[in-house]
Amino acid sequence: MIQREVTSRWTKLRKFAYVARSLHTKKYVYRKAQYVGGPIVHTSHPKAFRRAFVAASLKPSVRVEVGPIMVQFMVFDTLVASFDRVTRKIRKHEYDWFCPFSLTPTNIRNLANRVHRERWKIIEQHYKNQAPKGTLRLDDHCAGYIHSRIRAVRPLIIHAIKSFTEASVPHVVSAFRSAGMQYLTGDRMLRYVNAMASRGEGPARILFALKTWPALMRALMLRPNCKGEFDDIFDGVPPAKVLSKALDIPHFVVRRMIGVTTQRTGFLITGPDSPLDLMQHLPQHVLPRSRRDWLVLGKIVHPVLQELEDGRTSYNWWGGGLPVYEEQWNQLVPCLFRGVKKLSDLEQIRTALLTFVDALQSLNGAIARLHHVATADDNSESTAQWRRLAQFYGGIRSMSLPQMARLSTAYHQAHDRITRQVSSSLLGESDPTSWPGLMPEAQLDIPNSKIVAVELLSSGELLKEGAALSHCVGSYDSPCLMGESRIVSLRQDGRSLSTIEFVQERVDGKPILHIGQHFGRDNRDPSARCLKAARWLHGYLKKKGRKRWPKKLLAKDKVTSLIEVRMMDFWMEQA
């Protein structure tokens, strides 16, 4: 054992001596266009610097000393923070900005930078003792070595923070971890830990609230001004009452959130579009239980409801066209889930629900155009049509989510059919199926991969691609005919993996080619290898493999106006 320790120490000595000797030679040279440097370290006494560097490198930079009374967090010989096991108080002695419990990247990065500066001060002090009249300077341009040393000390800091936490207040950390709050900022984290580390019934109440309502407590404690609510729970106010008042949710929603962790909710309840307010309207049988249910609630149901709410409020100033009753609107959510056995069933109609927003926007546009015609010409027929569509929009509130999905599917099918009819009539052809391509060849093999890029040059190919991947690329024949888009399919062994839309925009008068969209099956994110293939294809087309951007075959304004007129007939049939 002694021989192993001696061998390890001599190995470290040889390693540090080699690095110190190399730092003031041309081995570590920073070469770039703006600077061609020499050695990193400039010194008049290389041997003295070598001894100082080895002595500073052998000293432990960050460590935790655990004693029977005190737990100390040390940076070299400086006491940074301590925990008194008798009074159960945490104190910061140096570095007021540092929190010994916080694992935030900023906290770790700042301490790593300070450790590097302290180590360099120790090297300078040892050097002055060895060579009082010598000079020593570190070249700031040679930042690569400095950053590597800073990166190397970060794992030591993380280990020290965890060791200090486990030796002082492990029960607090476990409660914070269950609530997803181990990455709080320094001052707030220290205030909470000090309060919960003390003796008495107050910390027990906070721990009970954290274990019972971890997701809601995280939403509460991450608020900018939550000190009053925290103190109320600490002083004995029932946590359910405090959470209900602070988060503005009913008591039965608080009861439903018992035991729900932030990991299960996907950290959604603290976001800008929180689905937490929907909980008070959800029927019992569709309450979110798993993480998948919470994702469905936050990414599908909430956007549809928000679009309905925006459309409802935007028509209030028209007057008389749309009956708006708040008590009816508050009953919207229970109506939505008629026919839905459980929340995860919505995954099957996910694509239709996500594209339902497009149908609502089209209906909003039809109502706006009819209202403009009715008010400008005082046309009774247009007024009747406008009121009819407005009443139909109000009836959407009583639709269930499956009914909305069916309406969305019908809208997109009608839109695709009308788009092809308009394009055919304008081109004077029976079937406008083809347009010029962007790639030099119809198919292009991706290097170092089995993926093949296939450009889609007809309406039939777009429809097949949309059916294969269950997304809406089948309706993109109009943008391709108008010269707005070019569609490329990434395939392997004849099977479609993902679809890319290339668009061209002018920036400072120069045409720039970029990827407008890239989706896989059901509008999901593509895989990593598809993303890599798309990046290579984009670079290839930008540099050498691209033709000139094809000319448009149809005028955009004319096509859009004709489609909107014919879609108005579709909405009148639905109403």
C-alpha cells in the first residue's frame, strides 16, 4: 500500500514537471489568424517556475472536511462555507456569490474560474519565494490551456457540493430532488436550506408539503416573491390552503395533485402556457396520470383551447354575431372529452388535433371577409351568411375532441382538393402534377449513410409521402407550383424516414437557401441520423450541388384568393 502511494505520487510529480517544462516552450502554441503566439508562460527562471507549478498542482483544490462538529467546504486553504452540526446553521465565509448546495451551471462555472485564479496566485507566491527578482507572466491569448484546466476542476466541484450536502442536510436535498428544485439559484437555495435545517415543527411542515405536493411546491417556490407563502407553511398554515390561494386553483385540484412529481408532469405546470388551470374542468376519468398524459394535455389540448379562446374574444366587438356567455365557456372543457375514455387516446388523433388550429384560422378568415362585405355593402345575404358562420363557430365550443379531429380532417381534405382544382384551372391542364426540381438529380445518396434523398416533383408523390408519414405534406403542391417551396424525402430501402422543406429568402438582397421544416412520422422530430443527413444535404445544395431556384408556375396572390373564396363554400356547407 505504501509502495503504491509512493509510486502514484512520483507519477504525479513527473507528469506535473513535464507540463510545467512544456508551458514555457513552444509545445503549447496558440495559432490563429489574428494571433500567432509563443509559449503560454513567460518566465526568467524556468526551474523556479517548475518547482512552483508542481507544488501548487499537488495541493487539493476543492475539498470537504467532515468533523464531529463542523463540516467545512474548502478551496485550497480558504474556508468558503461551513455547517455547524450543533446550531444546524449554514454560513458562507468567502465568495458571497457561491452557494455550497446549488448545482446550477453558473454557480459551478464561477467557482471553477475562481479556483483557477487562486491556483495561479499560489504559483506566483511559490515562484517569488524561489526567485524574488524573477518575472512571471501568463499569456492570456493562450486560452485553450486555461479553459482545459477550468473544465477539469468542474467534476471536483460537483463532487464536493454533493459531499457537503450529504454530510450536512441530506433529508433536505432528497426533498428538493423529488420536487425538481436542486438547481435553484444560490441565495434562494441557501435561505430555504437554512430554514429547513433548523429544529422544530416548521421544517417538518415544509418537508411534508414537498413530499405530498412536489409539483405544486416547485411551482410555488420558483415564483419571484414566494417568501410570504413559504413562511405561512412554516408557521403552520395548511399547505393545501396556501397552494390554492397562491396558484389560484380550487382545493379539489390541489387534492388531485397529491403525489404528482415534476418529472411526471414534464415540468409543464410552471411554463408560460401552463395546463394546470385545465385541471379544475377535467372529468375524473381523463385526469392526467402518467408523464405521457401530461404531455398530451400540455401540447395538444391546451393549444386548441387557447385558439378557441382567442377567436371567441376577438369577435366581441362585432356585436350580436356570436353569443358569448362566460358560464357557457367555463363548461367547454367537460364537453370536449365526450367519447374520450382516457387522455392517452388522443395520441391516435394527435395530427388532426394539432392541425385543427389551421381549420380555425381558415374559419376566422371566412367570418372576417363576410363581415367586411356585410358592413361595406349593407348586403342582407352576406349578413345572414356571416351570422350563420359566427353561430357555427360558437357551436365549436360544444364539440368533443374527436369531433374536432374529424372536422380538421375534412377541412384539410377539402383544402387539398380545392388547391389542385385551382392550380389545374390556372395552368390550363387537367392535372398539374409536376414542377422543376432544385437538386441536380432526382435522387442523391448521402455519404457514409444508407439514406437516399429523393426530391418530390409531383402532386402524386406528395400525397404518397403524406400518407406514408401521416403528415400534411400532401397539400404542399400549391407552394411548389408558386415557387415557394421544394420538398425532399429522406428514405432508406424505399421507406420514407422524414420530409424536408427547402425555402429561399432574400437577406440584404442575396438569396439564402435554408430548411423551412423537417419532420418525421406524425409531425414528430426526425431522428439524429436524419438530422445529420439534412445538414449535409443543405450544405451540399448551398455550395455546389444546387441548380438555380426554379421559377414559379402560378401567381401566389391569385391562387390564394381563389382558394379562400372556394373554402368559404366549404364552411357554409359545414354550418
